[in-house]
Amino acid sequence: NEAIMETFDTLMPKAMEKNLSLNLSFKSGIPQNVIGDPLKIRQIMMNLIGNAIKFTPKGSIAVLVDRATYEGDRLRLHVAVKDTGIGISEDKLPYLFEPFYQADHFMVRQAGGTGLGLAITRKLVQLMDGEIYCEPNPGGGTIFHFHVLIRAESMSSISLPETNMEKMPEPDDSLS
Ligand code: ATP
Ligand code: MG
């Protein structure tokens, strides 16, 4: 989960530039320091949070590690990345993870990109024996859910207090 923290450090300035709040939380009882595959997890988080920032003109992005279930000696972590952005219409959902797919929306055209992010993300999730899917955020925007299987040994037996990082930049009217 250091990988998640690192991703936050990298992406926080981008979020702040757009006055978006970026929040990470762990449901209580979820081990916070487990041995994963930091490179893959980092890449997955970068893509999902990067998209969330790109496609959210205002509001917030929340990353919630919301469930952990044991499978033998391994741990399945369930993560949700929620944004309050432009959303994705229901009929587009089946295509999102196809290589080069990009929705026809001015913010998407403006942002550029290649449409490969989610295709790569899905591959990485599958390499970790997991699945990823997307649903509309009932409050507007998008929620990406994924789960991955990681080795379960704790790096320390100390239970950490619940993390709740939140950055709320001051509103700045000079930004569009
Ligand atoms: P790249 O990741 O290669 O820079 P991209 O971000 O456009 O380009 P993907 O990450 O694969 O490509 O996403 C595919 C498409 O899914 C996007 O172009 C956009 O239309 C839609 N999409 C992805 N994430 C979101 C989101 N959080 N909110 C709204 N639309 C999204
Ligand atoms: Mg992308």
C-alpha cells in the first residue's frame, strides 16, 4: 500500500491544480501494509486516478480500499476509485477497456491520450488474478471497482490507525 501512497504523492499536485480533493481511506480492519506487487498496483492506481483527475472538472476523487478477503494465504483487496466527473453513459461501458477506445466528449478530445490506459489497467488487474469494472456514480461521475490478489503476510504486526488523507485546496477563481 506504499504504492498507493506514492501514487497519491505524484498525483496530488495535479489534483490541486484543478481544485479537486483527493482522498484515500481504508475501511477499518483492513491491513494497511501488505506485500503486493508495487509496480503493478502503482500503474493501476496511476491510470485510474489519472483518468479521474482528467475527466473531473470539479468536485472530488475518493479512493477507498473497502474490502479484504482471505483466499488461503493470500489476500484479495477490493478498491473503489470514485469521481464526480463527466461520467460515462451506460451504452459505452462495454467498450471502455478496449484498446484505443475513447468516448466522444469534448473533455476527452481536449485531454488527448491514446485510449490505452484502461486496456493496460485491465491486463495488470488480470495478471493479479483480479477483475475490474465500472459503474455510474449515483451522485454523478464514475466509479471504478477492482480487486487483486496479493500475498497476505503483514510487513508489521502493528495495526495502524485509520488513514484519512484529505487535501482541500482553497478555491481559486483564476483557474478555469
Ligand atoms: P490514455 O489513458 O491512453 O492517456 P485515455 O485516458 O483517453 O487515454 P483510457 O484510460 O483507456 O484512455 O480510458 C478510455 C476512455 O474511457 C476515456 O477516453 C474516457 O472516454 C473514458 N473514461 C475513462 N475513465 C473515465 C472517468 N473517470 N470518467 C469519465 N470517463 C472516463
Ligand atoms: Mg487514461
